[in-house]
Amino acid sequence: MVASATKTKIAQELEDAWVALFRAPPAVVERVNARIRSEGFLTVEWYDVLWALARAPAGRIRQRDLGKDLLIARYNLSRLIDRLAAEGLVERVPCPADARGFDVVLTDKGRDLRAATWPVYAQALREEIGSRLSTDEQCKLSRLLAKLV
Amino acid sequence: MVASATKTKIAQELEDAWVALFRAPPAVVERVNARIRSEGFLTVEWYDVLWALARAPAGRIRQRDLGKDLLIARYNLSRLIDRLAAEGLVERVPCPADARGFDVVLTDKGRDLRAATWPVYAQALREEIGSRLSTDEQCKLSRLLAKLV
DNA sequence: TAGATAATGTTGCGTTCGCAACAAATAGGC
DNA sequence: GCCTATTTGTTGCGAACGCAACATTATCTA
């Protein structure tokens, strides 16, 4: 690969957008997590897997597809599923159509825990995001972030 | 604390905004980091500390203020500074005005490494963000994310 | 259909994060 | 001044991440 001529200046708007993107979201996620944990429930990382499964047909998704949906790298998802399975919240079953793969299946325990967590989670989202952004702003934010993926 | 009556529904816009906020930024940051690391340079987490110091008067900021600027939790910043100091990129010196505190000072080595990293970093930002969002969109994104902090 | 290539998932290893508990110093209320 | 509460920073510990290397299976190509 030829080293391209890299200019040493970037636009202020680009710098500002990057700094905001880099710093703000983790802080917001941490606040949401802190609220949920203080009530004794799951982190959002765990929750989101259960949520994705709860929406999937038969509470079942192939691990590969789960990673793509949740934007989680393979090696991280692999161990995240390990932890969820160790808690009995999901199960890994061989994928019928592909001997390499696994379907991740939501257990009853996982389904119940997700449902129990939801009110606390929803409340955290209302307070951390709903109270700070109008509905219109929420839509704009979704749209802008979608362009970056 | 009295358990507040928590509704079990939230608006679709809020859910979408949260999901985007939760998933997209880490993926973008990881892509930027991968580019920079593939060229043998610093992760953005390290870079941003050096950057903040390079902008500060005399290349020097109190650790507490650095944490607030960068939105890094105390216990994480403490160890991040440890690592940077172990590499000789910064130094910790007692804060003259407050015996509890430390000023973090950029070393010559840190200054040089930051400068050397910049072209690669800037190029990564142009490609990952500049090419996906217009200047106007970049401004909107900054503004929306600022509201969440 | 054999051989090379790609996709899927796991694991060893070191790094980094997050909580809780802690020590030390300052600031405030009386 | 004195006692308490707050602020600042560190550390032990376990959880989670990220890279590189790996095994296994599927897919493509000739």
C-alpha cells in the first residue's frame, strides 16, 4: 500500500464531531448501566443479546447473525455468549444447516430476566435520553449514526 | 428510594436512538483505532490524552481536569496516566496548589509521538467520518451528542 | 472431485475497564 | 480551631476487550 499524502489539517467540524462521538456515548452508556446495576439488573451489553433473541423467531438466532446485528466482534460475542450460557440465560445449540455454526437460544430464565429488567431499563432511557433530546432530535441522531456504520 | 411507576413502553424513536448510540460509536472508534494501530501508532485513547496536554498551557493539566475534559472516570484515568508515564510520554508532578493533586505534563517524547501520529489519525477521521457525513451533518451530530452529556 | 480459499467460532495472552474500598488532603459549618 | 463532609487520587479484584493464531466446516475453482 502506497502511503498517501496526508494533510496535517482537518476541518474543525470534523474534529468536533469525532471528539463528541468518541467521548459522549460511552459516558451515556455508563450512566444507563449504573442505573440498571444499582437496581440489581443486567448490564445493557447482556440485556441487548437477550433483547435481540426475544425479538427473533422462536427466540433463536445464529451466532454469526447476532454479531452482525449487534455490531459485536466474533471473539467478543463468543465469550459474551459463554457468560450468558453460564448463567443459564441462553443456550448454544448446533446450527442445523451449517455444522460450523451455532444457534443461540433464549431460555425461560433469560426471557424472564429480560422482561424483569425492562422497566428499569426503559426508565433509564427516558431519563438519560428522552429528557435531553426531543423526538425529532432522537430521529436525527439515529439517522446520523446510521450513516457511520 | 420508592420504586416509581415505570411504564413498560417507550417511543420507537427513543429506542432507535438508544440502539444507535449504544452500538455505532464503538464500532467507528474501533475502525479508527485499527487504522492507526496498523501503522504502528497510538490508540485514540492514548492519543487524546497527549492531545489534550499539547493544547494546554505549558503542556500541563491537572489530572482531575483532564478527567473532566476527556470524560474519563478517575480510576481509569489514574491507570491510563500510569501507562503513559511508563512509556515516558507524560510525567506526573505534584500539584503546587493542592497537595492531593497531580499535574500531568507532556514530555518531549510524548509531544513528538503525538505529532507523528497526527497525519495517520487525521486521515482515518477523514475516511471514517468525513466521507460519510457532510460538514453540516458533522455539526448536527456534535450538537446532539453534546446535549447528552 | 481434489485442492485452495473463505467463513465460523474458539482460545491464549495481554490490555483495559468498572466497582468497591481505601488513604490523604481540603473545605465548610459550628 | 475542630470535627465532619467532600474532593482527589490509588489499588485489589474480577469482568470484558482486542489481537493473533488456531481448528473446523463450507464454498469456490479448476
